Amino acid sequence: MPLVDGEVLKVDAARGLVVLKHGDLPNLAMPPMTMGFEVAEKAMLTDIKVGDKVRFQAEMRNGKATVTEVMPRR
């Protein structure tokens, strides 16, 4: 799956949620937008904060858009 550029707008580590302003997600047929995602593992949120530019992957899991990988954009 492709890595997509995004910007972190909110992190809720307790609930395992992140809000990202993101580019096109072709594997989910989603155009660029701002939306909330669950994360596959809450530990993924320990290294990101609001304002960070990231690259991430997302897929549908249990009917919900879920971030499966996230890393700082270089």
C-alpha cells in the first residue's frame, strides 16, 4: 500500500485516535480531506504530535479507516 502525506491535527492516545489532514488515499478510494482515524496500535501515537508532517498507510479494519503505519515526513 502507498504511503500518503498527512499533517497531524489532533492526537487522542487514550482512545487510539488521530486526526489527519491527508492527501489522496487510493486504496480506500478517498480524496484529500481531514478525518479521524483509529490506529492499529496505540503505541504508534507516542512519537507524533499536533503539527507534525507525516507519511502513513491506512486500511479498512472492522469497517473503520485505520492507520497501520505512520512515520515523520522527511
